[in-house]
Amino acid sequence: MINVRSTLAKTLMAGVLLAVASMAQAQCRSFAKNKCVPELAPYKFNETFNAAQLAPGEEAEVNLTFYSGQEYRVMVCTHPILGEVNWKLVDENNKIIFESLADEPKHHFDLKAASTVPMKVVVWVPNKAGTNMVHVGCVAIMVGFKE
């Protein structure tokens, strides 16, 4: 009987954790749709949703492809609880094409691809000195294009 209870408890706990993660992702998607997409204007959102829940000290990266002759806006949009984040756009050789640091933030970068190129956006949340509270917030990497 104890094994059945233990298995049931573990299964129930896994289900709760999965539900919480799903709710956090849904909230992040809603935040990005309502706050970030309008900020892409006059560029049109490419409908690809790239976001993560991050805490100070954490990093995320997204691989993107930019197509020849197309104009793009790359934007990193963060939930206010995190404050400003650091982010960079790097090419396939890890050469920095653009970088925004939290102490001098730039929320977007516009580019026109001369040829079709793969690039990567790397985002990292700086650690905040003097605080014991760990805040987790949504970080969305948005891409828009001109029609």
C-alpha cells in the first residue's frame, strides 16, 4: 500500500509541476503578444514565439535565419520584474553583430540581410547585488520583417 501511495504522490507532484510550467509559458506568451508585438511596429511579427522564464544569472539562446534582401527588426522584450537584460546577436562564427548591455540598453536592432545567414541571439539576466529575492520573469526574443 505504501508503494501505491508513493507512486501516486510522485505522479500527482509531476502533474502539478507540469501544470505550473504550462501556466508560466502561457503567461509569457500572453505578455509577449500584448506588450512586445506592438513594439515591433512598423515591422510585422513573424509569428515565431521564442521566450523563456529566466532568473538572474541565467542565459538563453535562439538560433534564427535571416533571408537575403529582407529587412528585419530583432527585439528582446523583458518583463519589468527582471529589469534590463544583456543580449547580443552573433553570426555563425560567434562574431558579435550587435550587443546591448543592461547599463546601456537597446531594445531592438534593425538589419538588412545581404545574403541568407544563420545567426544566434544570446540573452542573459545580470545578477543583482544586494538582494536575496530571486525574481523569475519572461524574456521574449521577437523578430519582425518589413513587407
